[in-house]
Amino acid sequence: MIERLRIRGLAVISAWIFGIWGGVAAGKGFFDLFWGEPEANLYAPQAWGFVSREQWLRYGGFELVYGLACLGLAWFLVLYSRRLPETIERAAPR
């Protein structure tokens, strides 16, 4: 008995997952860097008293870099999936 395994599909699905997640994370990081502020500012008696601007920019920068890294990994998986065969056939395990 021979079974057929889909190989390229796994890389493509992984690329989609990393691409979507990277887009969300990079978008949130970009928003936090330029327009966002921590929720602590809404409830604190003094804005930027609990979380400093430097801490917030460091956090937003991390989110942006993390999102871009995920997008880069998604792009790499797309390029790598082009080298993979669509399917392979092998003997089924007993």
C-alpha cells in the first residue's frame, strides 16, 4: 500500500499563519509607536506616571520588530515552498 503525503501545503499554511500574525503584531506595534498609549494613562492620576514614554516606546518597538520578524519568516516559507514537491509517495507504515 502506498500513501501520498502533501509536503508543500504544510509550508504554505505555515506561511499564512506567520504572515497574518506578523501583520497584526507589526500593525499594533506601529500604532503603539505613533498614536497609542498604555491603558494605565486612562486610570492613573497623572498621565505617563506608571509607565514612562521610554518604556512604552521600547514595548512598541519590540512589537514592531517581532511582527516584522514573523513577516520575514512567512516570506522565507513562501520562497522555500516553491522548492518543495507538491506531494511525495511512500510505503504506508503497517
